[in-house]
Amino acid sequence: MAYGAGDTSWLDLGAVPAGLSAQATFICRSGPASYDFTFTDAPPLPAAFSGSSTHDINVSLAGSRLAFQVPATDHYVADVNVTGGTIELGLRRSDGSTPRAITFTGPGTEDLGTLGPGQASLDVTPLPGAQAHWTIVVHAVSSAPA
């Protein structure tokens, strides 16, 4: 993953076995930098995420991976709001399949289809241009947020 100044990103480090600690190592190739980290479990749905992502021409990876726990088989959507830039949002199902990513430049909804119980995630990939500020709420269609 690549980050620009002012980016706020999410990362999926996978499960951490009992008794062990989560760890992350970052290398800054452009000089001194500071980072803040918060470690937490993947939240159950419904869940909201927000961040800022900057495209890096040298890296074609996601700026964030939003991991979440699907509590039950249901039809899910991601309500998206983007300002200041453009992102692609791509689903990673618990079976590893990845449908085509959708591009957002403002508010919209991505239909995630039927998801079964277990962990899934969304990859947020910033596209060339200005830094994108985004908020994504993932929920079952039957429990749309107010």
C-alpha cells in the first residue's frame, strides 16, 4: 500500500492468535515521517469507515482494505460518499472472489449482492488526481441506515 501526506487508511492484518500482538512495519522512502496506529477487530455489519487516499503513480495497490464480519446471509450494499477525488471500490468475498470494482467521484451505492457469514472486505483504491476523502457504510438492504 502507498500513502500520501494526510492520508487516513485502513489495513487488514488478518486474525491475531490469542496471546500474540498485532504488528505493522512501515517504510518511508521519501524521508522522515510520523504514523499513528490503532488496532481493532474487523467490525460486524452494519459498519462505517472513513478515510483519505492519495494515488501513487508508482503503486497500483489499494489505499485501504476495509475488513468486516458478515453476521448472516443477506443482501448487502455499500453506501459511498467521496469528495475531492476519485476512488475504485472493490469487494473481496470470504471465498476470495473479487467482482469488478466500481468507480466513485461522489455519493453512490455499490450493490454487494448476497454475502454469507464470515469475513469479507472492500478495497478502496485512489485514482489519479486530488486526494479523495471518503465515507463508506456497509449494511444489509433490510437494515438501511436512517
